[in-house]
Amino acid sequence: MKIVVVGSGGRLGGALARELGSEHDVTGLRRKELDLTDPATIRNMLGRLDFDLLLTPAALTKVDYCEDHVDEAMAVNAIAPGVMAEIAKSKGARMIHFGTDYVFDGKDPEPRKESDSINPLGVYGLSKAEGERAVLAVSEDFIVARVAWVFGPDRPSFLDSIIARAMEFEQVNAIADKYSSPTFSNDLAEIVSLLIKRPWAGGLLNMCNSGSCSWQEYAQVGIDVAAACGLPLRTQRVDAISLEEMGFQAARPKYTSMSVDRLTEICGRRPRPWQEAVTDYVKRFVST
């Protein structure tokens, strides 16, 4: 299969290109190679390529930055996905576009299902929601995979940052009242590899590790594993801080954990719990 990964230089895109490249003909496009703010450039670049599957993890993900750069956020996160979907459809190719848990308002503590209504709180979530609609408006057979709290070896994440801080400082903290479902990029890439071999099912799809946690719980598991691996930590405790105390410019949703029941049904395998994924990541990529 010929596959194009838009955003192959990112945390998720890198994992997808590496995993699928072992079995398929993969072309990766990095940010500097494809300007997602320019539809003409997108049409010219992708239009020249021959592919059976288009994967689009590229996005403008800096939440506060999006608040002050609305046009750029909408161009990259809303307009570009629709343009790429049109190109994929014209080639008779399939497409998996990657969305976000920030399309929800976070007011309901129950894990979000694909059928739940969305109500983004800020420009980032709104732009990603518009991107979802744009892709599925082109074809309901395309997949929009919602991810959250992605960590992996291709680019440092919150998890790497918290362990680095614990090695430098005697006190570290993390938000204790914001919940979601962490996503190990390598696990997600394996899921995509399995997904494209199964009977195709389009539409919205939550794609993350199973389970739910707060940033503080997420960080504490990472610190515990790092300590067990013998990393020279100056503290082994993650203190609690509230979302409000962080003073972010853009509003963040508090409860965006996601159900993986549909993903499990489609793939025939439930994603492993986030705790196992974090443990695996820290042991293999952080402690060595």
C-alpha cells in the first residue's frame, strides 16, 4: 500500500511513518515541506503524489497561540484537512485525519463517546471541530481519529518534561482537576496498522490508550517508573495544582476522557491501559 503521512516530523506522524514503513511504501511530509496555510500548495504537492491512504496528524496544537492567531489556526486545522480530503477522494484513496479531545467542553465526567455532542471552548478546539466536519463532509467513509495527551519518542512531551523537572528540582506539580486519556504514539501507530487491515469503518473514532487520569496521576506514574528505573530524581512526588491556578489564556476542558469501545469493536483488540503504556515508554525511551 502507498501511504502519505502529512506531519511525519511530529510525535504522532513520526511513529506512524516508522511503524507503517516496515510494511508499506510510506512518503512522509514534514512541516517545512508542506505549508498547510496555503491550499494551493497543498493541492500542488499532494496532487502530484500517488497514494492509497492519506494520514494527516499535522496540526497547529498550541492552544494559547491559537487564541491570538485565529486565521492561522483555522487555515491549518479547519481548511487544510478539507482540502486534503478532497484530494484523497479524487484519487480514490482512504484517509485518516487526527482530531482532538478539545472538541468537547469537558463538563461531563463520563468518558466521551463518538456520538456525544461537541462544544469546543476555544479557538483551537473550534478549529479542530471544523476540520472534523470538513473531512467527513467530503466522505463519511473517511476516519477522524480523536487523540489526547500524546507522548512518544519522536518529540518530547509533558511526560518527558515532568521527569526532567523531577531530576532538576525538589518540587514538581501537575494539574489535578483536568482528566483525559493518554495516547502512546507507538501504540496508536500499531492500532492504525491493524485498522487498515480490518474491514473499513469510517466516521469518528476515539483512538487512545484505555482508561482515564488527571495530569497529576499521569505524571506520578511516570515519576514512579523513572524512580524504579534508577533515574537520579530529586523528588518522587508530584504535587497537585488546579487548572485555574495555571492561568492559561485559553479555556481548557476539564473532563475529556474517551471511551475506546468502538475502537475495540472495529480492531478486535482493546488498547492497553495508559499505565502500561507509560511504564513501557519510560523504561524503553526515557530511562536508557
